Amino acid sequence: MRSGFVAILGRPNAGKSTLLNALAGEKVAIVTAKPQTTRNRIAGVVEVAARKGAHPAAQVVFVDTPGVHKPTTHLDRRMLQEVHQALETRDLVLVLVDASRRIQLEAAADPGDVSTHAQLDPKKKGAHAASSEDEFLFSLIRGLDCPVYLVLTKIDLVAKDLLLPLIETLTRQYPFAEVIPVSALKRDGLELLVRKIVDKLPNGERYYPKDQYTDQPMRFMVAELIRERILVATGEEVPYASAVVIERYEEPAGQPPKPGKGKPEPKLPLTRIAAAIYCERDGQKAILIGKGGAKLKDIGTAARRQIESLLGTRVYLQLHVIVQPGWRESPAFVESLDWRNQLEHIAEKQNSE
């Protein structure tokens, strides 16, 4: 069989997490309309069955990364470090470009003719924005010694006759090994993408058990589901100044009871979770809590439903909000949010008890 790591790069809102979830067939990464939703490297493990005459069996480990943008805080720099670390261990790289956004930018540069992508005037606002995005993103992949695929996302939102000029513009800037347009929501192009990836992967053994679909521990996925609800429920600066830390995670002991003949279904076991939501200012805390605690209750209720679906148990969820001024500029606090560091801290604590 074949196996390997595939790093997924793209600007914020390029559809990286949506694509990862579609490929994995599971909710591996949270998805919202807000940029910079992803803060960590997240692996989605995909088992590919052999197809006679097409490709052998494979295990593809897709590594979603934070959206590529120029850093302004320590949190941003840590997110960019996650991108660089994903590029250190990879067999292939996917560069995702939101086709609908790019065409909008280029239409702003030349509203009279959106088809003339190759003739963009760099003095115009849309062209300058597109060029700046490309320059920073492409600087990360120049010099890589592995295949790099251009994946145009959200093609269901774009007229087909506009794709070819866009492809011509982007392939002038980097010699991509493949160009594959996809729509993750409609699963258009995903089978071709997987086949093209498997073609380039080396022969090898599985990195993860066959039934494992992510490398993330459940407690981190729970924290991300809570943060997803914060992103959806709040606006302005609050989502970007918020972080979630699981303080208590108590799994039910033993096996769930089996239903008896003629008896009502037994209750599912209960998982107890307590989480802290960190923000940077008192005003942000007031927004998160809401009038009479209504906003925090809504966040908790929506998150609990998602967590119960993930865990397959009932969930008792406690949330509280803590003000941590300037946490995005604190190296120690930002590092503590990495689930790998959290696991090390938990292991150290257990060993000392």
C-alpha cells in the first residue's frame, strides 16, 4: 500500500477545514464563516481502498493548517509556526485558493471584464490584494522538494468559463504539479483529488490504526467545539480574543448498560466537562456572558449538543469566563493552548501524584 502526509495550505477562509472534513467523512476540524478559525495543525486520516486499474490501497494523512496570513501577534506567529512544522514532514502539499474570492478581487480590479485575469493592473485595489495574498502564500512553498498541487475551492460558486483564466494567472506564479478544481460541499472533484494524491505517495505502512480518523484527543476536540460556538455566536473582536481550556474531563466508568427485554432504554453514561473561556477585556467577558448569563447559556447548550454527538454520551458541561489581559501576546499562555503541550502537562501531573 501507499502512505504519506499531505499538508493543506491556504489563506483564511480558503475552505481548508471544509475540505478536510469532506475527505475524512468526519467532523475533524471546526468550520465557521470567520477567518482564522483554525489555530493548530489538525490531522485527518483517510483510508483509500484499492481500485483495480486505478490505484493501490493507501492511507493519506491530511494535515490542516491555520490560514496563512502575515502575523501581528504572538498567537499569529505561533499559528504560522504550525504551518512551517506541517511543511517539515510532508510528502505532498495542497495549496487551496478560494476561486470565488479570487474572481471577486479581480473583478474589482477590472469591473468591465472579469475574464482578463492575466491583464490585471497592479495599481488597482483588487489586483493588489490578490497579488499580496499570493506572494506571502507562495513564498512558503518555493524551494520545496515535493509535489505541490493547486486546489481551487468553492467552484460551485463560480461560472465555469471564469476558471481557466484564473488557473492561467495562478500557474504563471508557481509551477504546480497538478491543478484540481473542487467543491467540498458538493463533493465535486474529490475523487480525482484523492486519486492524484495516491499516485504521488510512496509505498509504506499505515501511520495510524485503520479505524482512527484524527490524531486529536477528545478533550481538544471538545474545546474546539466550544470555541466554534463562540465564533458563531459572537461578533467583532471577541472570537479572536477567545480561547478555550478544558479544566476537567471525567469520562464515565465501565460499559454502558444494555437494554433488557421489555424494559425502557437505559440512560446513556454521563461525561462531566468543565471549561474556561479566556478573553482579554472585561467588555469581551460581558459579551460572552450576556444579559443574565443568556449568551453563555446559549453557547453551552449548542456546544453540549455537538459534544454529545461526538462522544455518544450524555454531557454535563460547565463554562465560565476568565479575563486574561493580552493573552495573545503571551508566549507561555499561547504555548499552553497547544493540545500536545496540554497532554504533556497532564502526564507530568499524573506521574507526580
